[in-house]
Amino acid sequence: MLKKFKPDMICKSILDIDLETLIKRGINYLIIDIDNTIVAWGEFEVRDEIIDWLEKARKMGFKICLVSNNQKDRVKKIESILGIPAIYNAKKPLKSGFLKASYLLHQGKKNHQTAVIGDQFFTDVIGAKRLKLYVVLVRPLKEKEFFVTRINRIFERKILKYYEKDERE
């Protein structure tokens, strides 16, 4: 059961994602989580190197949409800072937020060309895998997080250890 939810790629940070590798896999669309993936939880400042990475991705031809479970005001502010369309109150891991992003990016066609990038197994990975999307799991930018997320991280660490053990065997 757990194997079907295994991330396709695990990276330390969004900055460690090799965009050329995604292109070689036929990926043209990126759905990216906001909190602790591109912006530290509770903050609004986007680090310059992340802005540069997003700009590089756009110049390489990727179409990008941000997807967050956070509220409208926060998500819209990040959207305006980055100039990237965003879905707020996405209710991940439910499919609806990912489907809205897919429609914005490519009218919902060709999911196999879409990658989801996020820092949480129980929201980003499970939601994306339910739609058979390619998934890149990154480590959170900061340890400061929403209370429920901190609880989820306990279980997430156990699952990631299972995946690491499975790869060694």
C-alpha cells in the first residue's frame, strides 16, 4: 500500500531539483506548494535564490501554479509577489486543488506531464499520487510549522525511513 504513494524524487530543497531531469521525463507543468516549500511557514519573504529558481524554471518553459491549503489573504499575497497563479484553501490531499491547478495550467489535460513539488507527505504526496502525478518531496524550509503539521511529521519520518530501507534492499 505504501509503495503506491512513494515520491518519485526526494530532494533537500526545491533548489536541488534538477529541472533538466524533469524535462527529460516529459514534464512541462509544475504545481508547487507554498508553505515550507518556497516560503517559510508564517512568513512572506521569498528568498532570492528561490525566486531565481522559479524564474529559471519559467525561462526553461515550465508553466507553474502554486497550490496551498492556506487562506486566501496569505496565498494571494505570495501570488502577487511572485507573479505566479495560485490556488488557496486547496484542501490537500483531496483532488480538487490539484485539479484546479491542472485546469489553470493546461485545461486539465495530460497529467503525466505534471509534477507536484511539496514538503508534506500527507498533503502534497498523497494528493498528487491519487491523481497519478509525478511527485518531488522536499524537506521543509524551517521547523516552525502549524501544530497539526508537527504531529504529521512524526508519522512522515517513519514512512520515509520505510522508503529508505526499501531502496537499500
